[in-house]
Amino acid sequence: MYLQGVGPKKAEVLKKEIEVVSWEDILYYFPYKYIDRSKIFKINEIDGNMPYIQLKGKILNYELQGEGRARRLTATFCDDTGHIELVWFRMLKQIPDLYKVGTEYILFGKPTIFGHRINVAHPELETESKFYEGEVGVQGQYNTTEKMKSAFLHSRAIQKIITQVLENIKEPLPETLNETLINKVCLISIDEAIRNIHFPKSSALLRKAQFRLKFEELFYLQLNILQITKYREKRLGGLLFTKVGDYFNNFYHKNLPFELTNAQKKVIKEIRRDTNSGKQMNRLLQGDVGSGKTLVALLSVLLALDNGFQGAIMAPTEILATQHYETINELVRGLDIQVALLTGSTPKSRRKIILPMIKSGEIQILIGTHALIENVVEFDNLGLVVVDEQHRFGVVQRAKLWKKNTIPPHVLVMTATPIPRTLAMTVYGDLDVSVIDELPPGRKPVKTLHIYSKKRNKLYHSVRKQLQEGRQIYIVYPLIEESEKTDLQNLQEGFEITKQIFPEYKVSMVHGKMKPAEKEAEMQKFVSGETQIMVATTVIEVGVNVPNASVMIIENAERFGLSQLHQLRGRVGRGADQSFCILLTRYELSENTRRRLAIMTETNDGFVIAEEDLKLRGPGDIDGTQQSGIAFNLKIANLSHDGQILIIARDFAQEILASDPMLEKAQNLVLKDQLNKLNKQRQVGWFMIS
Ligand code: ADP
Ligand code: MG
């Protein structure tokens, strides 16, 4: 507030908009890109592809245009080669006083082309003398919000505030890493890094500054995760599963309908080792859709039973929980194992019966939804919890599980949404990871086609052939919260149209707004083959298993994320027949969308898809990380591009903690202080991760 050119009003905006309240805060408000501001263009050099332009010229005149909300101020700006139009939608009254007609200005902004006219909205304008007071070489550009712009806090203004702050700090900035680390990783000092990230003396120094700051950010992130994990391992013991007994063996030899794949065997071995180690198992099992995770879940639960414990399997939806219940009941038939189902819609009368049986240990395997972590559900001796499709499952719930026994039960988290390595190391940094990288034999990879909606008639022809051969079909519509109403209408219409197009077949419909019992009944009809076509929203996304379904049609595929498309595609290709996934879209698509759809048609590999998804969307959007309540809050590092730095940072964090787990050595005190400080700043955030 006391800096020249800031004052109470702008200080308030900085606080509200970007949470900047101190000198330190603004020094850590890094540019999002760099541009060369030494170059001044001529108007006749401009083309529509330039991300920004810098011109020297004068304003000829102003004109107010439009009415009401469309009201805007325009100006003609010219140099000796031509003229362009400037537009303002805010501050219409003040602008002509601020920027005078006839005065020479340096203009900076983003050009847009309308027909043959070039237009720059909300340009930055400075007189020449003011301009040359500032920095004119390679310049950082700062993100600014609408409100900041209205308060004249555009990028250039931020830069000036930072200049002042740096001029006011005479001493070098206090170091935030220790000397050993700086030397080993060849980092520049924090002082040099901060100064160069804002005002790069050269592109080499800019790169070094970026490396230093990214490294530091990821280093502290990893240090935090690893320290918490270590602490938990030390504090919490683990239940011991020492033997493989009758439940496991009888199932394996009498009931197992097929040979396990090698990948399944490998994972079972890993789980055996974990549960026999004296530590609590926290394992993430990644396996593509259809890779046979349910069986791994069951085998692990049987291990728990063999050692006198109960097991639980938790699924994100009622449909999925019910399906698991049925599958598992079927699989353990004749083995004298008590299995029960508990979901939100389990009636009170039924609860009254099963809750005491869970408490007494009579029920050995409990399957259900979130309902099973409610406080009223008490176990006799819960040994293992399997959490299926965890991307619908919050971190808080995971912590609740640990409280279900005096020594926390082992936890196996299963997901078909492959998590890129860098994310896994961060989001699930405290989990060990197993991978099933092999599908059961005899599966044919699903063929994926991208088709424009206009050509859907041809598609229906092929679909009818599949139906005639006795196959079943899914048709999925997007349903996204904001546009829920129209989406539901689309679904409803789709349902009617489908019935008209295929009058000789029966059609089911499910969506999230239906009552669970209704939904269940419709789903069941499709599972049993009573209906041949399922029109649905993404509620069928996870887990549903109908091996006879061979075609997945996705309407408005452009509106789905890559992982979601991959999940949906996983609903088919579960039997021995060739299956198809059809992505229907309109013809006009953005470059990014085309790329996404192309990836789907090119590969069935969930890991490749997850990596591409991360690149295209950035980690903030990856399914589930938001719901898990994890705010990354990274200021400069980018998990999709800085994986290499992340790995180095993790290795160093590991090395330091190995010799000094509590960071008590003199040379590590600076790390401890900095970590504490960061944790305080990010009240929600990293601590939540474990
Ligand atoms: P997901 O990993 O997607 O949860 P599921 O556990 O639902 O996969 O398994 C998909 C299908 O594969 C099921 O019908 C299951 O019976 C079958 N399956 C699982 N393991 C094997 C195996 N080793 N050999 C043959 N089929 C298997
Ligand atoms: Mg599954």
C-alpha cells in the first residue's frame, strides 16, 4: 500500500484478486510468459496471427458506439503506415482524458482481425518517455484479472511495482535452500533467481532462474509428502497377514473360473508381501478397464479372512456396489463365506439385521458404497479395505477408513484411470503403486471411429447388424452440471429417437437423476439382456460389466474428457467379439478437440491417453484430483512438463530425509523452517494429500 503508485485502493484489489499482500507475495507472482518489448512494429506489418503487437503512434479520434451492455468506446490509432481500431468496454468516460488525442504513445496489445480491420481491445498505452523509463528488453508478462485491469493494474503496472520492491531491498534475499543442495544441483541463489525471473539479464539466466524456482517448488512438495509418509509408517503399525489358508486356497483351486494372468499374479504377490511386513499397506492398483481388478480385490480379501480378519470392498456408486456384490457372491459360492451389501438405499429393517452381524464378525465380506464408512458401521476386526475406482473418492474418506480398527486396516485403492507418473508421485506420493499391464487372453482391442453426426444414418445401419447378431449397444449422452436441463432433454430425446429407429428392439434409459431403485431396475434389464439398447449418461462410466455389449456410441464426444472417453470405451470389448466405440461429433471442432479425438482412435493404451490428457488439459483438470480436495497451488512448476525436475527433486528430498528424517541437523534447519512456512501459507493443501 505504501509503495509509490499503489495506495490503499490498488492494494485492496491485489489482495482480493491475487492474494498479494506483502513484498514477498508480489516477488513470488511470476510472469506467465516473456516477450521482446524492444521491437516496435509498423501497422502495415501486423497480421492476425501475432500474439501481441507494439506500435508507436497517435490517437486520431474517439467515438462512443452501441447501447446498453453493448456500449463501447472506440478510437482510431495511426502511424505513418496505416491505422487500426482500439476498443474499450469499461471506463468509457475516463479513457479520453487519460489518453489524449494527438499525443504520441507506445501501444501494446493483442491484435484481432475483423474482416479487413485490425482491432486491439483494452490496449496498454504509455507516452514514450514513460515507456523508456521501464524495462524494454525481454519482458515478463503477468496474468491480470478483469478487476485488476479496471484498477489499472495491468501487466506493466505489476512489473513497475516489482521494480520498486526490488530497488527497495538492498540486501540479497534470504536463501531458502541449503548450500549443499544448491551446490549439488547447480542452482543459482534465490536472490539471483527472483531478480532474473522478473527481469532476465539474458535468456540463459532466465532458464537458470526458472530451473531454480521450479526445482525448489517441487522439492518442498516432495519433502512434505515423503516426510508425512515416513512419519505415518513409523507411528502406525500394520496388521499381519502371515498365512495363506483355506479360504484363499479353496477358492483358487475349486472356484476360480480361469487362470490368473501373470500381471494379476504379480500384484497378488506384492499385496502378500505388504500385508506380511508389519506395516500398513497403502497400495494403489492401476489396471486398465477389463484387466481383472475385481478378482485381485477378492483374492486380497480372502487373505484377510484366512488370517481372521474381515474385508470390505467400497465402490463409488450403488450400481457398481451391487454388481460387485453379485459377482463376488457368485465367485465364492459353496465356500461358506458370509457376504453382505450395504448402500444408501439399504432399508432400515435390513440394516438392523446386518449392522450387528458386522460388529460380531459374522459377516466376513462387506460390500457397499460410502455407507460403509459411516460411524454407525462398526466392525469386529476389519483387516483390509478395497476402494474401487478411487477417483470418485475423497482423501478425507481414506483417512476415515484407518479409524475402523485400532490398528488401521490395509488399504488397496483400485483405479482404471491411469495416473501419469508425475501425478502419481505427487497426488499419491504416499502410496505404493502396482500395475496390471496385461488384459486377460482372447480380448480383441476395441476399434474406435470418429464420425460426424450428419452421417449417423450409415452408422445406424451397421448398428442394426450388430443387434441382429444378438449384441447389445450403449448410447451415451453428456451430462454436465451447468447445462443439466438441456442435457437431460437431449438424453430424453435421444431415448425417443432410438426407440423410433430401432422399433424391433427394447431400449433402457438410466441417468443420475433417477431414483436408485429405478436406475437399478433399468440397469438390471440391460444386464440380463431383456433390453438390447442402453441410452445413458456417464453413470455407466465405471465398472459396469456386460460382456455381450459390443458397441459404445458416444454422442457429443467433443464434450468429454479423454479419461472419460477411455472409461466409457472400456464398457465394451469385454467379450470375445470385435467391439466398436463410435465418437459422434459435429463437424466444426477446435484443434485441441480434434487432437483429443485422434488420440482416442489411435490408441487403446490408457497410460498414453492419461499422459496426453495431462498435456492437453493440465493437471488441475485431471479427473478426480479436484474432488480429492487437493489444491496443487504450484506457482511455476508444471507437472505435465517438469517431470524430469520432479524426479530430481524427489530423489534429493529422499536422500536428505534418509539421513535426517526430522530435519534436525544444522545444515537442514533452513529446509525445516521453509517447509513450515510453506505449510502455514497453504493451509489447505499439501497436508491433505496423505
Ligand atoms: P476391471 O479391471 O475393469 O474391474 P473386471 O474385474 O470387471 O475388470 O474384469 C473384467 C472381466 O474379465 C470380467 O468379466 C472377469 O471375469 C474377466 N477376467 C478377469 N480376470 C480374468 C482372467 N485371468 N482370465 C480371463 N478373464 C478374466
Ligand atoms: Mg472394475
